[in-house]
Amino acid sequence: MAEGSRNEMDARRFAALAQAYGGDLRRWPEAERMAGTAFAASGAGKAILRQAGTLDALLDSYRVDAPDKVLHSSILQAAGRHLGQRRRQWFWWLGLGLAGIGLAGAVAGLALVTIVTPEVQPDHYVLDANVTAFGDAGPDAENGEENL
């Protein structure tokens, strides 16, 4: 069994337990209480418990004051500003996300139309830079004035 579960306890072990758990034996581990109670009846045990009890009383007497109204209101104002900023950021990111979704849909639609639409050769003449309203003005065209 462990050393602490013995019925006998020495002053060093008792002092270590009192320092760790305080002067109240009810706070001690269950396995150490019986041996601690037996050692507490001795003079050395009473002195160790008295010292640990003094520290316990000092720690128990410490109180934290409630914050004043100015601090409380400044915290609430800062939290309100923070929430407002977070809400604006959320709406901004939401709008950016919707724009991204729209752009992705447009690109996907363009890709689909490009892939699905078959390549059909036009059956009519496509106008280019050498065509005028009166006919072809390209280098292969006959000069209209010479034929008059």
C-alpha cells in the first residue's frame, strides 16, 4: 500500500499534508484523515495545524470588492461597440460571399454553355475589316472603276 495509507504518520508527512490541504482535516484526502487525526492529537501536530489554520484564516478573510459603476458601464459600452463591429463585419462578409457565389455561377454557366453548344459553321458570310456596305474591298476584289 502507499505510504500515506498507513496508520502511522510522521511530522514531515503531516506538515506536507497540512501545507497542501490546510488546517481543517475535513479537506484532507479520505485515506490520510485517520492517520492525520491520530497525529493531530500530539503536540507537534497541534502546532502544525495551528500554523496551517492561521494561513487558512488569512486566505479566507480576503475579499474582492465589487467593481464600481464607471468600470461596469465602460465594459458594457466596449462590448456594445464590439458587437456592432462584428455585426458589420458579418454583413460585409455575407455580401462578399454572395457576390462570390454569383461570380462562380456566371463562370459555371459560361463553361456549361461553351461545352454544351456544338460548334456550327456559319452558313452566311461573316463581315470582317475588308467588307464595306457596297461589297468586298479586299486585295482580291476586282477594281470596280476599271470595269465601267
